[in-house]
Amino acid sequence: MGVVNVTNATEVSGEARNSDDIKVVHSSLTVDHSLETPEVTPRLVELFKDLFKHWSNLDESHFVAETLSGGITNRLLKVSVKEENGNTVQVTVRIYGPNTEYVINRDRELLAIPHLSAAGFGPKLLGTFENGMVQSFIHARTLHASDMRKPKLAAEIAKQLKSFHQVDIPGSKEPQLWNDISKFFKKASNLTFDDCKKQNMYKKISFKEVETEIIKLKELTGHLDAPVVFAHNDLLSGNLMFNDDEEKLYFIDFEYGSYSYRGFDIGNHFNEYAGLDCDYTLYPSKAEQYHFFKHYLNPEKPNEVSDKDLEALYVETTCYMLVSHLYWALWALIQEKMSPITFEYLEYFFQRYNEYKRRKNECFSLAKSYLSQSKTI
């Protein structure tokens, strides 16, 4: 009798699945995000019995829940279910953070997940409920920010990202980046805080200045003709897992995924080398970036990538790296207002926006110099 790692929804729900006709079981139940693990377990048992009918006769002693390392948006739990035949099935439950609909398009996420899973990315989507989802459990460790810069891992991330960008997700292929930033800006620029200290910090922000920066950056990046791909958009260390025994890398959590610009996904990933502490001295050097680019542009023959292609992607990534700072800075303001999770979101805004301002002139100059050699801005 052993542990079963569920890799296909049919193993749980008994319904037919394929990439063209994807059906996922749904429950109208909700699970309180704030409950401690002992208190949340009975609710999870009720949820599982509702979602997965062949577990409906199991009593609560067959279910064991434990909290996994938390992010700053959602709550993640592992649930082990001992079946009547003695096998233990392990699945992951993701409970959405309260008010995350202000920054995440759940319909877009739920549309993408089954197609990404069919392409080999992330865990399988087994079921959904009103404020979360159940997915297969991945036996792997979450990476640390310092892991991402290791040459071998960086090359593997680059290769997988290239494959990820080639997945076809149904629906409009229009890039959503600037639409999302516009929505974030409107929400972030009309907030009030009951806490006087927070309100005073918020008042220091010049949203007119931020809006001007968005306009200038949108215009600049528009000259780069960056390819539009289905992007992960949140490729930080917490969304990368690695099985050391199998030497297998996994991308997880596609809640910010959308059609976007190639350079944004890569530049955003490079920003995450700094970790949540925002130590931007850890941003990858040009040599480290070129190592990544080579394995992204030509996974099979990385050393055959031309200098011209490397320079083009370097400029593209550098410009969209700036966009990433504005995106997450505005996101942080909304989270400060809406999220009950303990995190210094307001401080995070200033860390990201200040880094944007520090890098802005250098990056604009690089882009304008590059563009002047090939076209007129």
C-alpha cells in the first residue's frame, strides 16, 4: 500500500478528460481562508466529499491536512486521503486570498490551467470550489531566489519558458499587459486608509507622475515589436519547484497568466532574483542574462545564437523589466487595501517604484540607442 500522486483528474472524479473537451468538477462550497489547519480540516472533508463522490463514504479520520509554505496572495494546503484500499492520495488545495478578484482574473486562469496541464505544465486541475481549487500534488521543493541564478537551473528555466510560451490558449490573443496596468492604476489611485500612518505614506505618491511614466514606457516598448506569447507573468522562486531526485523542474500557479509580451515575462523573472526583500544588487548581470537568452532562443543549440539576437532580447527584456516594476508597485497598493495577509505591501510599492526610477534613465538610453540604429522613434 503506498502513496498515490494524482496526475490526472480522471483518477479522482471518474469523468472523461482531454485537452479538447476539458471538464472539471465544481462545488458551490466555500472554505474560510482564515481558519487554522485543525479548524479548516472538517470543511475540507465536506468539500472533498462533495467534489469527489467515491470519497463520500470516508469518515474524517481518512483526511489529513497540512499547511504548505504560504505566499502573499493565497493559502496552500496539502491534503492526504487514505482510501478504503489502503492507498493514500495526496492533493493540493489552493484557497484564494480574500478580495484577490481585484487583481486576478479567475476566469482567465481557469481557462488556461487545463491547457497548460495538457502541455505538461503545473499540476492537474482536479476540481474547483467557490473560492479555490484542488490540484494534483507535486513532489518537489520550492526554489529559493538564490537557486534561480544557478547556471544549470537558469538554463532549464529558460528552456521550459520557451515551451510555455508556445502553448496555445483558446480565446483572444491580444496582449493584456497594458489593460491590466490601466485597471491597477485606476484602483490604486483611488484608495483611502483608516490607518493614519498608511494614509500619510499613500499621500506621498504622485499618481500624476506614475501615470506619466506609464505613458512614456508604453510608447517606448511599443517600438520594440516584442513577440506576444501566453506568459506566466509571475515567475518568482515560489512558483518554481524542483524534484532533486528526478532533476525535474515545474512551473506552478498561473493566476496572473495572460497573453503578454515575451520581454515582460523574462524581465519580470529577472526582477525576482532580488526576492521579496527586493535586494536588486542580485539582478542578473549581462553575462547571466545572455546565458539565459541562449537557452531560451535555441534550447537545443544555445551556443549558436547570434550576437544580434542576444542584443535584441537584452534590450527588449531590459525595457519590460521596468514595466514589471510599475505593474507590481500598483498591485501592491491594491493589496495593501484589500488583502488580510500580513505583508508590508505599501513598503513594497516604494521598493519597486524607487527601483524603477533608479533604472529608468539607463534603460531608456539603452533602448533609444538601440532603436536609433534600426528605426526612428
